[in-house]
Amino acid sequence: QVQLVESGGGLVQAGGSLTLSCVASGRTFSLYAMGWFRQAPGKDREFVAAISLTGGYTPYADSVKGRFIISRDNAKNTLTLQMNSLKPEDTAIYYCHQGRDPNIMVSRSPDGGFWGQGTQVTVSS
């Protein structure tokens, strides 16, 4: 059974930083691409960033490019999102996602796969 457990959310002032973590279990972590998505109140869930199996390919949403960094540690089954220069519009619930199929990059609109329970990030102005 796949489990994705996020942590690291919280309240931060605009311009501040937060680091989110996601610990995965249930499948061989290194075989699956991973991603971060977010959902703000009243909006659809949206793509934030993704990372390939070895970390060599990391696409980002335009809204976070240059401010957020996605990384993974396959030895620790952990996905990380370093968020810098946070803005009030970054306020959302952030979700960790593991791709459905091995060796396939995460889609910006995933069909299937697994999701964590989410962690709240609130950025005050």
C-alpha cells in the first residue's frame, strides 16, 4: 500500500522560506517520478513542480520558477520542495504526488497515481 506523508507546512511572512518534505512508502521510490501540486481556496489543484527518477529533469510552473526547488533523496525515499521568496498567492494546500507507472514522468494533469494528505502553507502579506 502506497503512503505519501507530507510535512513542513506552516505560516510564513511574504518573502520568507519554507521547506516541504514527503516521505514515501509502499513501492520502490527510485522507480517513480514525483511531483508537487497545490490547491488554493476556491481553485482547482495545479501543478507546481516535478522531478524525474534520478532528479535530472525538473520542470516547474511558471509562477514558481526561480523561487522553488524540487529535489529527491532516493536513499531516504524523500521528496523535498524548497520554497523561497514566498508570496501571498502561494497560499494553498500542497500535495505530494507519485506517478502511476514506473519510469514515466509525472504529468501536469495526472491520471491516477497516488497523493498525500496535503500540508497547508499560508503566506501573510
